[in-house]
Amino acid sequence: MSACATLPPPTAELAAAQQAVTRADGADADQYAPQDLAAARNALGQAQGAMSRGREDDARRLAAAAAVDGDLATAKSRDAVINAELAQRRAEIAELRRRLQTGDDR
């Protein structure tokens, strides 16, 4: 009997995938994680195409892949930004230590 059950169209999955790609765009993933962002965009486009052809299972699978790739791109971008900020702070600390040791107050 469960074989007769059908799933609703994957509109929520497609929306979630679109949001993941949008978040990645907002996190500058095109700069910090371009391959992952490209994979997310590609999977989203394929999911939308599958949906328009009535291939809902493929659309669902591809939308999930797009969401994962988009989230990965976002995470990598945030990681790169945080690491850059950390490097900047460490450089500032090193400069302050140098000034303290040399008595340079510039």
C-alpha cells in the first residue's frame, strides 16, 4: 500500500535550495568558494529543469544537493573571512608587541 503513496511536489525543497544559494551569494562565496557555489547553482538549475519536466524525484534529489552545496559554500566563505580577520588581529598584536619591546610609540 505504501508503494501507491505519492510525495507532494518538491516545491519546499526547491525553495530551500534557492535560499541556500542566495545565502552563499550573500556570504561572498563567489570569491571564497567558487566551485561549491557553481555546483549549487548547477544543481539548482538541474532541479528546476527536472521539476518542469515532471521528474519530481530527480528534482527532489538535485534540490537537496543544491542546498548542501550552497550551505557548504556559505560555511567555507565564513571560514575564510574569519581566518582573514584572525590573521589581521594577530598581525596587529605582533605589531603592538614589537612597539612595546622597542619603546616605539608611533
